[in-house]
Amino acid sequence: MTAQLTLNELAALMKSAAGLTVDPKDLANRADMSFAEFGLDSLGLLGIVGELENRHGRPMPTDAERCKTPRDFLALVNTNNDRANADKATVPTTGA
């Protein structure tokens, strides 16, 4: 998985974690529609969050399972990924 979660990856996660088949193009065209309108409930979204946590080896933001739309979810998760990657790139110094 890339540093940025894409609509294709989100569609694949919806399938693997929640058993819901959604065309990535449909997600792109309706990114502001609620997950409920796609047929994804809160447990399905929680499964997606859990899968992402397992893949990345770190917790997702606490608000991730409360996102209402694919656009909101991608924005939150990708912002979290950007911060985590920036933290990894920071080299600690010892005051030497």
C-alpha cells in the first residue's frame, strides 16, 4: 500500500473487510455521499480501520471510524499517514 490511501484501495478494503463491492469510479463520483448510502455500516468501517492499523502497525486516528463519507475518511487517514511518515523521516539528535 502506498503512503496515501487511494479510492481503489478503499474500494478493495470495503470488499475485504466488509464484504461490500463498490466500483472505485463510483466512489470517486460520489465521494461526498455517506458510507451508509454505499451500504457500509459502522462495523464495516471499523473493520477497514482495523485492517489499516494492521497494515501500518500503528493506530489510526480515533475519529477514523466516525467518518461519514469516503472523502472525509481519505482526508483523515492520509493526513495521519503524512504525519507518521514525517515523524519517521525526522532524525533525533543528541545535543553533541
